[in-house]
Amino acid sequence: MKKLSIVVPCYNEELSIEHFFREAEKQVEQVPAVIEYIMVDDGSKDRTLSLLRNLADKQENVHYISFSRNFGKEAAIIAGLQYASGDAVVLMDADLQHPPSIIPEMWKYFEEGYDQVIAKRNRNGENFMRKKVSKLFYRLANRLVDVEMTDGVGDFRLLSRQALNALLSLTEYNRFSKGLFSWIGFKEKIIEFENQVRAEGEGKWNFTSLLNYGIDGILSFNNKPLRVAIYSGLCITFLGIVYLMIIFVNYFINGISTPGYFTTISAIILLGGVQLIFLGVIGEYIGRIYYETKNRPHYLIKEKSQKEKDDDA
Ligand code: UDP
Ligand code: MG
């Protein structure tokens, strides 16, 4: 019999975990596979870890890994995927926004030979601003980035062992999963599910974190933003030269009229602004190189379930 690993990153999910687990258990009954759970505690500050310990004690197929601090969802995902031993992996959130009820369908497509079965959510019930911002982001990102990203498609998906190994072979430190999933390719199937409003606890995204996520996404994939910097620089220089020529000609026709305070100041401000933006862009890339060269691990483990320790020994 084949084995399915369910990987769940958990950060301060004490209110969701048991509910999630009950729900998942109910649904995976219909999946003709051996099931294992890999729960990753991403340095939670609440009772998440002790709940996971209990679950792992009670049930043989529940494994957990606990980080020494909060390393972020991307790190939790990679840890979970590394520890998964199944023929296929389902990656999902703990807050039931990813309904376990579609796991059987995902499995069905996996059996049919798909390597990535991607769950796409519609955005029903989300607030207007969030919808707009997401839409804008995808439009911009797809223009700038070489990989295609679809709105409503997140981390919730099934990966075959082959796709999983491909993903794990990408070892970069700055991980932008959405892009990486798309970058690896393989045979994909998209299935839809109804958007769920988070049942318990708080969502961890606010406007700034979404903006940062967006910038990361664009910068992790290629150097087009640097190219944009070069083009804008060229355009502005060109406009500057045209303007100088106009002044120069004007001088011969009309003589000096008003002192050019306004134009001088606006040129300084404009150029100063543009330069700062692109210094920032360049700085971002250098920052990324800096982080990559440090070659630090994505996460540090504080504690694992007993079974995990046996495996490592
Ligand atoms: N998560 C995590 N580390 C973090 C933030 C979130 O492991 O630093 C987990 C969280 O427990 C949940 C999933 O990632 O299982 C998605 O988080 P959330 O629901 O806050 O995000 P959203 O659903 O808004 O994308
Ligand atoms: Mg959520």
C-alpha cells in the first residue's frame, strides 16, 4: 500500500490543532493509503507543542518537529517536507482554511499520475482590499517573474515523491514557495475549493507582511527589477538632456528670464527619489547574496517526536 504524508506547519495554533486533526482523520478514511502526519511547530508561544506531544503519544502515525524559535512558514514547510516519508505529500494549513475534505480527490489524481495536485481557492468572503491587493500583486508578479503564478493558488497541494525531491533539491535560503512550486514543473492538475474563513485564532498576515511577501516573491525569481532600474535611469537621463537642450535654445532666443529655482529643486528631488529606489533594489539583491553565502540552515530543531529520533539514530 502506498503512503501519504500530511505536512502541517503550525504557529500558535492551540485553538485549531485538535479540530484540524479530527476533521483530517475523518476525511483520510476514504484514502486508500497509509497515512502519516508531520506536524511542524514553528516556535509557537502557546500550547501548540504540548498538544502535538499528546497527539503523537496517542497515535502512532503522528510525528512532530519543534523549532527553537519562529522561523516562518517557509522554513516550517521545508522541514515538514524533509521529514515526510510518503509516496506523496499533502501540504496544508492547520487552521482548516484548507479543507481536508478534498484530500481524497487529490489522492485520486495522484493515482492517475499527476505529480502536483493543486488546490485553488476562490476568494469568497474575503475583504475587498485584500482581494484587490492580491489581484494587483499577481498581475505585477507574473509580468516581472519568469514563472507563472495563479491567484488563489497557495501552498495547499499534493506533491508526488518525484516533485517533492525536486523541490527539496532547491536549497536557497530565501524561499518563495509559490514560485518554487511553479518552477519545478511536472504534471499538474488544479482543483477548486470553496474559500474558508479562518475558524479559530488569528491570521498572521497584515498589510505590511503581505507587501513584504510580495516584494520577496518578485525579487527571489529574477533580476528584472534591476533591468527596470537601468531602463528608468536611461529614460530619466534622456529627458534630462532634452530639457537641457530646451533651456539652452531658450537662452539664445529669450535670454535668461527667471532664476531656475523650481526646476533645480524638482530635478534634485526626482532624481534623488529614483536613485534611492534603485539603490534599494540593488541592495535587496546584495542582501540576498549575503544571506545565501552564509549558508545557514533554514531552521533549528528543539524537539522531535520519539519516532523521529529513532529514525535518525
Ligand atoms: N504559520 C507558520 N509559521 C508562521 C506563520 C504561520 O508555520 O510564522 C502557519 C500557520 O500555523 C498556519 C499556516 O502557516 O498553519 C498559515 O498561516 P495563516 O493562517 O496565519 O496564514 P493565511 O491563512 O492567512 O495565509
Ligand atoms: Mg490561514
